[in-house]
Amino acid sequence: MGKENLVITNIDKKAYLSGLSLAKYIVVTCDSTSMISEAAITGKPIYIADLPAKRNDHRFKIFRELFGKLNITKNLNEKLEVWNYKSLNETARIAEEIKKKII
């Protein structure tokens, strides 16, 4: 049986969210902390495609190292596999903290 692949080329918010929900793996570029963070909400394996840096990306490297240590991301050059981690939803976590302080 052949592998099924889906590449979404018409990008809008609905297609983006649908793509995240349908994905078995998620591949993001190393230069986007927001895409990595958004993908981490899904709890699905995230692979980071390493691109040559055009400028000093020290903050990005620290961010990627942290997500790697949390077992959320792996480098795209590694073997594809499925793993689990506690999905991140920092918006909900921070909202709960603010709520506690207000009440």
C-alpha cells in the first residue's frame, strides 16, 4: 500500500488549521518560533528544517534547544518517527495565571 501525502498550497487560516489537524508529522523551518509554538499545541511530532542563518540567530537556537530537550521537536534530518509529548497551550496557561491573580 502506498503512502498518502498532502501538501497544502493555498494557504489561509482555515487550510492552515486543517493541515495541522490532519498531519501525522509537522515540518517547520528553523526561523519561525511562532510556527513551532503553534504546532506544539497539537501534540504531534514536529520536525525542524534547518536553514542557513542570514543573521545571528542565537535566540532561535536557544528556543530550538529548549523544545528539543522537552522532546517536542527533532531535526528533519533524523529518522521519521512518532513520539508523544504533553502539548503546549501557553495561551490557556497564561490566561489561567492571570485569572488567579485577578480573582
